[in-house]
Amino acid sequence: MDSILFCSFFGYSWLDEINQRQSELGAARITIEKLRQKEHFMVAEIELLKVCHVYLPLLAVNLSPFLY
């Protein structure tokens, strides 16, 4: 069956198909941007945790004389 007749038979036009694909593409782009932002925040959080991992033991050593 010819694809134009097939689409017309089911009530779809080429423009409907293009609009649907563009809508899906837009939604995918939004999802990708959200994931990039999430990755950015997670990388920043990891860097902060690395600093805390080094700083907090040093702070504990410096404060230990005051604990006894």
C-alpha cells in the first residue's frame, strides 16, 4: 500500500507526522537539558564532598585537645 494512501486512510497527513516528530524531538531535548543540569549539580556536589572529606578530619584533629 502506498504510504500516502496509508496515512490518509488512518487520518494522518504528512504534516501531522512531522508535527508529531517535532514534538517528540522537543520533549527529548528538554529531557537531555534536564539531565545535563542534574549531572552538573551532581559533579559540583561530588567536589564539595571531596573537600569535606579532607577538611573534616583535619578539623577533628585540631579540636580533639578540647574534647578531653
